[in-house]
Amino acid sequence: MALGLPAVAYANSGLEQSFLQPMGPVADEQLNHLLRVIGITMIVILPVLIGVPYILWRYRYAKPKGDYTPEWEFSKKLEWALWGVPVLVVIVLASWLWYSTEKLDPYQPLGPEPLQVQAIGLDWKWVFIYPEEGIATVNELAIPVDRPVELTLTTDTVMQSLLISSLTGQIYAMPGMTTKLNFSATRTGEAEGENTQFNGDGFGRQKFIVRALEPADYADWVASGSGGLTLDEPTYAILRRQTVLADARKDLGLEKTAQPLVMTLAQPDTFDQIVAKYRDDDGNPAREQNWGGTGRPGNQTGDGK
């Protein structure tokens, strides 16, 4: 059954979207944890699956029927087995869960000099900022293989939840706050990321592509973002509208498709400005005036009231 699960996970998509086919160490540990849980729970499940038919046959259908012993009340060995084995199973499962939880701490770096990426959740798309490379993308997250990634998240709308099953676990993002995910890819491929927190009509289309590339290919991908659109305040105001990617592209004067966007980053502190505008600091220049405001995303450019 365990060997057949990956095939089911891939039945309806060309993108890898399950930790059953891990692309990195985090998803690999999640898969190992699942297999350990399946193995240990078989100690409890198999005796039931085998014992119930045997008891029915032995004491109901077999000839001669089992001995009738109305005075039998207690068996120390049976009691130890019925209570001791489940207790040991729970202890082992709890120990493994503790171990995996500590090992998969999303805030713990996986190595030195991780790639810094900043993610902003919008309605209904994701903006990824590469401050060191000076580029930003919409609905595309490219990472080099065998290099740690530190993803810092926030949202400029309601609470959202980012998940890349084949690479890492799920973590929430809220306006004015940041959370982190540390992960890495050990092989090339394309995976699906998504928002798992329902947030309106376009929720089902708020997905993005994760591309794990060889270092040389990643460098070429970064170079390809040096021209074209620029992520500045007017562009961001359009992206902040409650639209899916295809409609956002049309509003930006591009072809109406679901193709991801790669843009030049106008300000290196764009992410910090968007987080800061939700703070009530006196004299905060980011609040309300810039980057679309802090209100409900509107359907018109700059409508952030």
C-alpha cells in the first residue's frame, strides 16, 4: 500500500505535489516519518485483522466448537498484551513525533549562506522577492539545487497558508507579521505550491510553480529577469487587486495568460515597507500612503482605503 501511494498522488498533475515523492530533506523526513508510523501501527492493526476472523472460525464455525468456560474471568498475560502493547506503541510514536518536530523546525537553517527569498500573499497570487538578485516574481519560485533556502513570508491581505508538499511543510502568514520556512531541493524538478487557507473566489487558482534548477540554470533564470516590468508602487497596486494572475497580467498591459511574471525590483526594501505599513508607529511613512494601503484590496488601481 505504501509503495502504491506515490502513483496515486501523481495521477492528476504534471507537477510534483506530494511529500510521497520528496524533492528535498524536509519532505524526505516527512515521508520517513509516515512509513515509521505505518510500520509501528501494524503491530496493533494486524493482530486485529488476523485475530477477528480466527476467533469467529475457532469459536463459532469450527467443529467441534470451542470449549465453554463460564468461570473464566482474568488472564494476566492477556491483560499485559492488551494494555502493554498499545502503551508501548504510543510511547514510540510520541518519541518519533518529538524527534521529527525538532528536526523539521521551519525556523532552523539547513546550512550556511541560505538563499534569501521573501514571499507576499495576495488575493489571489503570490509575489516572491529576491533582494540579493534584485528581482521579483509572481507565481514562480525558482531555487538552486543543493543550496539552503530561507523563505520569509507575510501577507498583504487576509491570513494565508503556504504549502509546498514535495519540498516543505505548511506555515501561516499574517499582515504586519513575518514567518519563516527553511528548506532545500536535492534534485531538479517542478513542484506545485499553494495557499491552503480559503480566502475568496480565486482561492482555487492561487497556486504557484516551484522550479528546482541546477546552479548554472538558476543563474540564467536570474539574468532573464533583468528587463521588462519593474516592481514599483504602481505595479504593486495593480497586483494587489483581487484578481488571479491572468487578469493581473491583462491589467499590466500583458497577454492574458497564467504565465508567471519576472520583474526587476525597484526598491530593495519593498518587503519591509509592506510589512511596516501595518504598524502604528508614529510618523510611519509606509502606512496608508504607500504600497496600496492597509485596507481591503480593491478592484481599481491604488484603491487601498
